[in-house]
Amino acid sequence: MDMYEMRGRLQVIAEEMAVSEDEEGEGDEESFVMVSKRQATSDSSGPAAPFCRDCITPAQSGHPPNHRVLSLQEAAQDMKTELSQSCSRLTEKISQMENFASNLEEIFITVEENFGRQEQNLEQHYSDVLQTLSQRNSENSTTLQDQKKQKLEALYGQLLACGHLLDTSKELIESAQELHRCQNKRAFLQAVMPVIKRIEDFAKEEVELKVGVSMDFTTPTADLSAVKQMMESINVVPAPSAPVMNPQVVNSATTTSLRVCWSLFSDDTVDFYQLYCRQISEDITTETEQDVSVRRVKETHCVVTDLLPNAQYEFWVTATNTTGISPASERAVYMTVPSPPVIKLQECVSCLEAALIRWDSGNTNPVESYTLELSKADNHSSVTESIVAIPTCECLVQLQPWKRYIINIRAVNIGGASERSQPITISTTGTFFHLLKETAHPSLSVSPDGFTMFYLDEDLLISEMVFSDTAFSSCVAVLGDLIPVRGQHYWEVEVDEWAEYRVGVAYEDTQRTSYLGANATSWCMRHVLTPSRHKYEFLHNGWSADVRITVQPFRIGVFLDYERGTLSFYNALLRQHLHTFSCCFHHYVLPCFALDKPGALTLHTGLTAPKYITHT
């Protein structure tokens, strides 16, 4: 089985696991009964029997006390999660091996290409040398032919001169012999004098009897400097080819550094590399040469430091040896790891079954995604669950009731994951939330901790008030940041004896120009002081039920039950039920609070709903 087939099978397994998780719990009643019977038959301990996670067997008496005992469903879900994580790690490993194998294939191809190019260069080199030597040989042969011609012409001239002298000598000898045979003395004497003079004059002439041409040939001086240079250049190291920038490797970056790698897919000799770096900014028009930094590197990798978090940088490289500098490589983009996010503690809300975590990115540039890590506070081991690929700066996490969790956030981009944020602790013992300051009427002040609201006895002119689209403009009110989970929620409100207030719930889009309880999008309990008594109203859409309260409540409990469609009010100190609205909440509602006259209200959240409320 090759790596591609293995990776495909792992993907199929992961998809089947995802489908099985999505379909878990689905099916009709008959299939559920059949599965239950089959499970009861195969496991005598029953489907709800405890299961030892460490031994991977049903828990029996006498098992080690430090082992984790879970229900069968929890153990199966735990093993599925572990198997899914293992498959993910193996898939990532296979992906890395595939990339490495692909890289090796490219190197093989490049080596073959470089060999062919080098062999062709060598043949061309020797062909040029032979052509130069042939040209030099032709020139030298021509020079020798010229020397031969000059020598033969000179010898031929000397031979002709020598023959002429011999002919003249023979003529004089014949003339002297003829006179010597003459018998007439007078005629002899008259004719002999000119002949003797001619013979004496000829004898006085110097005859060149030395060969005027050397029989040796002068060897032509062959200028082989060009050939020598060409022969020596065969052993000269060629200039390097352009390096190849490698893509960024996962977990090769920090918030301020990057490990940059490149390759030289040839047998080139390199003395050093020049690594160029430039930060990529949105304003390209401001790019100058001064923005580019250069580093001299010996190896094919370099750790670049003093960078900005979550920033993109462009890298390219050249190779240099004694012969010259290579062309520049293609440019590659690397990215530093983001800074840790900052969790907004006062904007995090929770209930028995879930928590809504909000945070700030902590980075100037956009972040690719976020990872939420959580662990149980009573478990001192590492992270027990992670939620990955969160696109925005908030996440709704499903939790178990009556637990304490430690939550961290990481920001993720192509460079890797940031360090963990500062942790926060979430308790699922009750509904926890703060007041939404952005919804408060301008006359209303909210304490820094987000739990107390003040309506000061100061008359502000309407012209001095600053209203926003989310703030109440008529009713001096504020909304609470209740978690959007359909379940049971309980909180309490501490009130002053003489405060006139409204306490209840309202839709998020309730009219900001209307009073709480006066419209169809809000339900509230109202307290009004009259000259004769304390008057209490339970208002919805401007109508109030006829309810009389004899004992003034100073701590009001509010119980919201989505499943039953009820909103109940209690005197928390006396455990006394005051009134219940029966309604069907089509949307999520938010707690609402208002003061009709100056005073203060204090909110208490994160409380466990009393049993006398939940058991009714």
C-alpha cells in the first residue's frame, strides 16, 4: 500500500467516523430497541455499566482506584476522539512524507537535467579546443610552405649564377687554348693581350661559393595562450543556478522569527547565499529598497529574527561562488505566528450546559482561525478537548453541569498556533452574565464589574445626552448579556426599599423608545411607590395580572425556563413565589433592568437555582 492509498483510506475512515457521530442517536424506535437488546446480550453488564478507560474493559470490583471509570457511552466517545486525533496526526505525517517524496522526485529530475547540461557543455568545450588547435595547425603549415618556397627560390638563383660563371670560365679556357695553338708569333702576340686581361679581370672577381640558404626550417611560434586558457577553463567552477525557495513548514515560526529554507537542485558549488527579506504591507506604493534587508548565509536555511507577529514576509535568495552570482530565486511568502489572543472576561457568559467565550484577536492583521482549548479544573493533566478552525472571536462551547473548566485560546495562521492566552475559569454551577453597558440609558451608570446599575439624582438635559442605536432612550434601562442557550436560567436582583424598578426579560431587538413591559417584546415585574403602599405589577404588552404582594421583596429571584415556556419571579429571601408568565419565546431573550426613579440595582449571577424552584 503506497502513501497515497493509505492517506485515502484514512480520509475514508475519518469521514465514516464523522458520519457515524452525526447519525448517532438517530433512527426509529424499533432500531433503537434492537440495538439495545443486542448490546445487552453481548455485554452482561448492560449498556449503562461502568467502563474502565485505562484497562479498556468493563469496570469490576477490585480495579485500581486511580483508573478512570466512565460510562460505556463516554468511554466510546473518548476512544472515538482519541482515534480521530490519531488519524489526523497520521494523515499530517503522510502529507509530510508525500511532500518529501515529491521533493526527492524533483531533485532526481534536476540532477538528470544538470548532468545532461554539464555533459553538453563539456563536449562543446572540447570541440572549441579542437577547432582552435586545427586553426593553429593550418596557420603553422602555411608558414612552413612559405619558408620552403623562399629557400628554393634563393637556391635556384644561386644555381643559375654558378652556371653562368662556369660557362664564362669554359669560354675563356677555350679562347686561351686556341691562341696557344697559333704558330704565327706576331698574330699570337697581338691577340693574347686582350685574352689575358679578360682572364685576369675574371680571376679578380669574387665568386660566392657558400650556400646562402639554411637547410633548417624555423619552427613557427605557436600562440597557444587561448588554447591554454580554454583547457584550464574546463576545471573552472561554473556560476550557480538559481536556488529554489521551499514553502513554509508548519511550526517553523514564532511570533518574532521565521525559519526560512531553500534548495539548490544541482551539483553547483556555492560559497555563500544572499537572503533577501521584505515585509509585505497593504500599501505597496511605499515600498523602497530600504525596506529590503539582506543576510549573508552559509547554509541553505536561516532563522530570521526581530520580526512582527502575524505578519507576512517575502523572501528570495541568490547563490554566489568564485565564478559569479546565480539568478535570484522565485519569491516565497512566509508568515510569523500570531500574538496570543486576549479573552474578554466581562463578555464571557455561561450556564449549566455551555459557555460563550469572547476574545480580542490581539493582532493587527486578520488571523486565519482560532483554537479553543479546555480542561477540567480538577484534572491537572494537559488539555482534554480542543475546538479548532473557529473563524470569529467567539465560540459557544458545550460543557457538563457542575464542573469547573480552564479555557485558553490560540490564534492560528499558516505559520502555526500562537502561545496560549491567559486562562479563564468557567463554572457551570449556574447562569453567569454581566450588564451590557452599550445598551444603558445615558442617565444610567454601570459599575466596572458589570453587576450594579446606578440612576443618580441628577437632571441631565436631553441635549447633553448621547444616544446610540443600541441604548435605551425613554426608559432608564439596561440589558443583560444572557447566554443564548435554551435551557433553565436563574439570577437574582438586589433592590433598595424605596427604589422604583422594572426587572424581567426582553427580546434583543425590543424597542429602545418604549418602556419595559409596555410592548409585546418584554416581560417584567414593576415596583411603584404610592402614598398608601408598595404596588407591584407584572407587565407584558401593557397589561398586568392582578397580583398583590404583602411582604416587600428585597432580593428578587428570576427563573427563565425555555422548555416550559415560563418566566417566574420569587422573593428569594423568603423562598416565596410571586408570579409566573406563561409564554412561548420564539427567540432568545435577554435580562432587562430599569429604574423609574434614582436608585440602584445589584445583579447576582452564577447562582445555583434553588431546589424549591427547579422541583416545582
